[in-house]
Amino acid sequence: MNLDMIRAAAIRIHGHARVTPLLHSPFLDEIAGKRILVKPECLQVTGSFKYRGGRSAVSSIHPEVRKKGVIAFSSGNHAQGVAQAARDFGVPAVIVMPSDAPRLKLENTRALGAEVVTYDRATEDRDAIGTALAEERGLTLIKPFDEPEVIAGQGTVGLEIAAQAKALGVTQAEVLIPCGGGGLTSGTAIALNAEAPGMRVRPVEPEGFDDVARSLAAGSIQRNPALTGSICDAIITPAPGQLTFPIMHALCGPGLAVPDADALRAMAHAFLRLKIVVEPGGAVALAAALFHARETEADTLIVVASGGNVDPTSFAQALDTL
Amino acid sequence: MNLDMIRAAAIRIHGHARVTPLLHSPFLDEIAGKRILVKPECLQVTGSFKYRGGRSAVSSIHPEVRKKGVIAFSSGNHAQGVAQAARDFGVPAVIVMPSDAPRLKLENTRALGAEVVTYDRATEDRDAIGTALAEERGLTLIKPFDEPEVIAGQGTVGLEIAAQAKALGVTQAEVLIPCGGGGLTSGTAIALNAEAPGMRVRPVEPEGFDDVARSLAAGSIQRNPALTGSICDAIITPAPGQLTFPIMHALCGPGLAVPDADALRAMAHAFLRLKIVVEPGGAVALAAALFHARETEADTLIVVASGGNVDPTSFAQALDTL
């Protein structure tokens, strides 16, 4: 997993993934007491950065293999990213989702042309179902984060940040990234380490689900005690990945953790000042920048708003914090 | 008022105004039955395209005159655009607003460094107050739309659309634009007429406030019978401008009008599918594209979402339409 793979991924996704801008607002700078630049990956195709990794991975499969199709386990942003990437290439996508996943997510994934296979969380084994399907049909599994070509795709966020910050004259910064399994965080860290060595990546997680922060502090992979209980569902994973953790350990600064209430407030400020829609898990880095800036060192904080797939009710709840 | 002035404005705003992207979603295409590309000027500095015109106008004043300051009459997006542009140059901005303007708008304009002068709508004459202040202090008046350098700034939207659409292989399209006094519409029409002659601009207004559509049909300036009664306050003006109307008459296709309810539904779809925050007046062109596509001819509709300065309560009302 290296910079060349990220550069190659950038070429493969060019013209398909959007180059998201860097947004700013004097009102946000004032809250943080620092300069805040926000990269809105909620504006990415399918509403999150996951399309980058999906497109990178699907485009890296040999055409003769790819035509049989791909498969992913996900009820969320990764499912939509892979479904859209498969649709780009006109190949089948099978998405394995729990039968109790939100109806909107099931419908959206189907609308992108994917075949959705549901399973009962209580009685059925997701991996067994997926593996059987993959073998039977020759599908290629696209893992959500512990997969080099997925990490390479997410790392293109880092290439863009380096170039866009340089154009603004910014070379020294902390880069705050919402962190689940660590695909976006580790890929971006590799890109920035090479292209903008004055920048340091800081993973941000929901309070109580800070497996990455604890793993970085301990120097070994630590797990989350639970997988439910936060509104930031998109970035709750059992533990950092086998591939992503060593990269983060080598390249990232200490992790940060924010309470759900701060994620909601950050969503409201993104609405008010940047006019973007951010989901709770996608807002934790902005929350850290706005409300926990004292835990950072740099004068400039670059924040990734990683996704915007939030239902209207949760969004209205965020607006109520204003 | 010509293309060269728009090109010159583009140079003056470069690096200050954002080049907003062109967004799309297969879900929106399906609703319309056409290809929909959305230019989100809600992501522009100060949350609307008005910063382009403000920056263009303020940057065109001679430095010795500019240093005395600028003045604008506005309770809305033009006020913020001019205030930010004045702040860019470190010169004073006076904004004349009715004393009953929304508190948030008063506060935001002050927070951008402007001096806000309020007047009583019922008993005081806005123009008299403004003219007296301008003479007394040597302030330059920046009109909201009937001013060549403002039109030139707004026209940079057209230059960007031409280049971005070409990169996507799109040369034939109708370009739907929320229209108040016609600054954005006329400037964009001049730019596209030169740079993308296969495109035709269609102004879009709220139903019952379609002075531009009626003026275009009649071939002479028609007025709105009332100035209140629509949620699309940002684009309600008494009549098209003396400068903007002849340009629109020469270059634009027929106007479109949409009910407020459709603007709210368009805001909700922009939330759900594009992850952007659009205000009611900024959403009328998207509403026309999504819900009145039969009144258009081209296979591709390019839509400007012109602003995002909406209060949380109105936004929640839009989400309730989902």
C-alpha cells in the first residue's frame, strides 16, 4: 500500500469522482479561534467519499473477472459507492444487508441497480451467505476498508487536499478525518505524508467508540466494547483494520473523540455557514475543530466532512440545536 | 454591458469567489425524465452568487474612491455579498436595511464588518436616507442588479457553466436560472451566448411574481402587482431592470413560473440527493426542472441553485415534504 497506488487510483477515478472544493467561513473560524477549511465529501457521487474507494477497487479488477460482478457487505455508504461503481462498468453488484436496514438505504441501493440480498441478523451468518454467493457466481468481494485498492481510492482525498491547500498558501495544518475502519484516514495520511509533509492527520471518532484513538495510544489494535449506541453509525466499526492500523500508527497524530451532541451541533453549523448537508458520522471532524480546537496544535485545521446520507428526521434534530 | 466585461470580472474575482462544481444525481434525472446538472451557488462565499457581483463591483472602483467606502440597500444576499467584498478590500460598507429585517440577517451583515443603518419602512424613505449618507461620506452605491459591473460579476456563472458543461460533453442545454431583477440571468445569458451558443437561458420565478416572464412575453417591462406573499423573498423584485431587461429579451427563452410548494419540494430533493442547502428563491429553477420538465425542450437542463441563506424553520418545513 503506497503512494503510487493512490496516484494510479486518482487516474482511474478521474472524471467520475468529483474533485470536491475546500470551503471556509469566517463564522466557523471565529468559533474555533483558528482557520478552518472543510472538504465536503458529502458532495461526492453517492453522497460520501466511499465512491472513491468503490470506483478505485472495481476499476482495478481484470475485465474478464469484473464482468461476473462484485459483492459487498454493507448497509450504508460503502454499499452505494460499490453499487454506483459497478453500474459505471455495467457489471452486476450484489449487496448483502441486514433485513432490518433502513428502508431508504435498501431502496437507494436497489435504485443504483444493485441486487440486495438480505439476511436475518439474529439467525443467519452474513459471511457464510456472502461467501457462498461469491463462489457460486464468481463475484469479487470489495471490502469496506481493509483492502489496498479501496484505501488507494480514499487516499485521493489526500492528494486533493495537498494541492488545494497549497493553492491557498497553506502547507502547515492538522487534517481532521472522521474515522471508522481507517480506510480514508490511512489513505489520506499516505498521500499527505508525501505531498504535504507539513500536515498531520488526526483521526476523529464518536466518544465511547474510540477504538482507533486507543489503538494508536496503545500501539496495538484495540476493539470497541459495543457497536450500537451512537448516532454516528457510519463510522462505528469493531476495530481498526489489519492493513489500516499500521499505516495510521506510523503516520497519524493522536486520535480525538467527540460526543454525539457535538456532532449534531457541527451539522447545524455546516447547514448555516457552509450550506452543506452532513450526516452525524461525517460531522465528527468538524465537531472536533469547532468545539475541541484546544486539543489541536496547528493554526489551520483542514476538516473532511465525509458523508451526507442522513434522514430528514435526524437532520431536523441537528437544526434544533441552533 | 458585454462579454469582455464578464471576462474582466472573472479575472478580478479569481481566487476569491469559488468555482462551484456541477452536481448531478441519477435520482433527479429520473424525476425529471431528463439529465439534470446543478450549479450550487449556495456554496459560494456568503452563501449566494451575489458575492460575485459584489466583488466585481467593489473591485472595479478606483482605489482612491473605494477607500471611502460603499453602500447598498438590501436585507438579503446582496448585502452580505457587498459586505464581504468591502471587507476583502478593507474599506467601509454601509448597508441600509428595514428595521424589521430578520435578526439573523442583521447580525450576519454586521458580523461581516458592515455598518447596518436601519429605517422604518412605514415612515422613512430608504432612498433619501441612503443618498444623504452616500453624499455625506463619499460612499459608492452598489445597486443589486441594474449595474454593469454587478451583471458582469454574475455573468461569470455563465463562463463556468460553459466550460464545465463542455468538459462533460454537453453543448446543447436549457439553463434554468432563478430570476429576480435579472442580474444573474442577463449576465449568464451574455456569457453563454458567446461561449456555448447551443444553450438557452430560461428565467424562473415564483408563481404570481412572474414579472420577467410577462415582460419577455409582452416585449416591454411589466411589474409585479405585489411584493409580498411568496416564500421566495430573495427573488421578488418590483420589475426587471432597465439594463437587464433588454439583454434578457434579446437572449433568453420564455420564462417559467413555479408554485412555492414546488420550491419547497425541490429544496427537499436537493437535501436528499445533492446534500446541499438551498433557500426557497434559490430552488425555483430546480423546481422547474424536476416538476415542470415538460415545459422545457432540451434533453439536458442545467440548473442554478442560486443561494442557501435559509433559516432552520423554513428548511425543516421543506424537509416535511419528503
